[in-house]
Amino acid sequence: MSFSFGFSIGADELDDELDIPTDSLRQLDIKGEHEHPEASSSTVPYAEVPLSELLGTLPPLLSYTPVVVPLSSSKGRTATLLRRDLFDARFQILNQDEDVDPDAPEESVDKEGTGTGKGKGKGKEVFVDEQSDLVKGVYEGGLKTWECSLDLVDCLDQRGFTLDAVDNTSFVRGTSVLEVGCGTAIPTCAVFARLLNEIARDPTPEDAPKPKKTRIHVQDYNKQVLQLITFPNLLLTYAQHFLLPAAAAATESKAPDADEEPTEPATDDSSTRPGELEVSPEFLDSFESFLARENIDLRFFEGDWAGMDKAIRAGGDDDELYDLVLTSETVYSVPSLGPLIDLLEAATTRADFSGGAGGGGTGSSCLVACKRIYFGVGGGELEFRRRVEERGAQVESVWGEGEGKGKNSGVGRTVLSVRWSKRSKKEVL
């Protein structure tokens, strides 16, 4: 099954797609069984997208479908995260186009395909109707839930980032996390869910001093992906933990009286059913207040990797680096490996790190989920590993089965842990 940015598959297919195990997902099959089109050259400049701007683009309702991720640490265990439906995002775009003045002049389309925001919305139509999962210089596949991102959720669970946070360890609270090429940001949603559970166990009182800052940062090539999918998914994760469970509990049937005939036990779990979230002003106020009270720095970045790499290096401050860096399905293109590796190294190069994020005092963690090879392009695990090791980094397969680590059914997949050698500021700059 193939999905293009033109939303060519139906809602029923999308719902089915999200509930099957990762071994059965074949979302990278674009032109043929395992072909992949040429990746784009960088044309979108790096920039931060303010949270206030993302809040202003939300519709009144978000339609979602749960993503059920099988966890290999224990038979039958799963992680359930909420993801905005693609047909709902498409519906939002169509509604925005209908609100445009039909007599206004057509806008000019920039290299992002987003236009100037004036006229007939033709820029957005170009952006969402491209009949490919990758469009050179325009779109990098961010609307799809790629299978390796689910592998990364499983890997995080194995490394201590269990979503239920049953112990008293703060793996996320007070640390810094970055997802590169986030798209639907399912791994970040898993980390955010862990953070929410840590906070729920020990919330900060209203009048108490702020706790240590927690940074959750995400980057995608396209601003529109951040608006339509990434931020809504993080908002749904917040609602899943602080709003939707209470709503579900309120609708539970009461137990029958002693003289009543017992009914069949309920087998329908509301956490695994599609639904809608009302995005009310009160809900958004509670979300922003929560971020402020718990000192959570939630930030979004668009554009090319080279721009973000330069911004991080220009900062020159170890406090602005990250304890945990995540990326999945980003090593498919040989031409883009250089900028990607530059960014991963710039974001995680740190000596003497101690504290959370599973670091254990040995340094920042950089996890790269990928396929063994991307046919027709040349990218994949081997080329990425070769280039990283040339820089003196240590690479280890940390997810999967057997000595080689990874999944070998279909196109092989793995999660790599990359540890960068200590470098002086002069060498980094």
C-alpha cells in the first residue's frame, strides 16, 4: 500500500494501517516494492516556528486514531499513542481554501509550496496534492508514520523510557530531547508521554518554584507538517493523559444491582478507538499553563539540517545541547547524509554528562532508527555507519534480536546508538 501527499488512501485504510504490528508495515513502498525516490536538496531555510503560531492554526476539532505499538520487552505489551488522522488534516486545508476570497489574485508559490498566505491558496494545494511521498525541494514525507519510528518507540521502552513510569526514576524530566526529521513525531510523543506520567506522579504545586527546565524540541523540513500533524499529535498526547481518560471514565457503565441480570463484560477499550478532541480555548489555556508551571520548553523548527547545525554550533554552549537525540528514516539519501550527521554530532557532542535520559553518566544518547538499505538510493545503515565511524564515533546496534540486532523480515531494520568522541570547541567549530 502506498500513500502520497495527495491523501490518496481512504480513512478506513488509514485506521487499519495504524493497528497492525510493525513487522507488517510497508509504508516506505513508494514506486515499487522497495524503491525510494531521490531525496531533495535543501531549499527551505532553517527557522523556528513559534508555539503561538502553531496554536493559532488549530481547528476546533482534531480527529485521531490510536497508534498501537507492540513492545518486545514483554509478550502482549503495547504502547498506545494518538495520531491525528490524515483525512482530518486534509479537511482542514480544504476549509482554509474555502475561506479565501475567490476574487483575490492568485498567490505566488515559494519553494516550500506554501505561498504567501494570500490569494486563492494555490500554494497549499500544490503542497498537499503532490503525487509522491518525497518532492524535491518541497516535501520530505513528514505526514506519514514510517515504520522505523515505531521501532524507535520499542527501543526507547527497552532502554527505560516505559510510558507508564511505574518507578520513581525521572528519565525525561529536567533533560533535553531533540527529534530530527520528526514528521508525525511518534517517538517524541512516546517521550512526552513518559514525561507526563513522571509529572503526574509528582506535580509541581501552583505556588512552588519552577522545576528544572525540560526541553522537548522537534524539527521537520516543512512548517506545514509541524502545523498539521506534529503539534496536534503532541497536543493529543497531553489530552490522552490529562483529559481523555477522565472523559472515558465518566462514560463507563455502573455495575448492575444484585437483583439485575448481569450483562456481558465490556470488551471495547476506549483508548484504542478513534475519536475527536475538542480544541477549546479553555483546553489550550490549560496546556499553556501546564507547560509554564512545569517549566517545559516545547519548541518547533522547520527547514534544512545544515541551518540547524550552524545555529547549534554558533551557540557554543553545552547547556544548549541535548541529552537525547532521536531520528528515524532519515538516512535514505546519500547526498543528505553529510548535513544530517553534522547536525546529530553538533547536537549530542558533550563530555561528562550525568543525569537522566538513560545516559548513566556516559554521555548524550543519539538513537538512529533506519532500514538496512534503501533500494534505488544507496542510503541505509551501512553507508551511515561508515561515514559516522570515519569521524571517530562508536556505533552499536541496540534494538532487535540476535548478534546483528534488528528485524530481518522484509527489508531489515535496526536502531543504532551513536556515541561521538570528545572534541574540542576548536575542532567542532
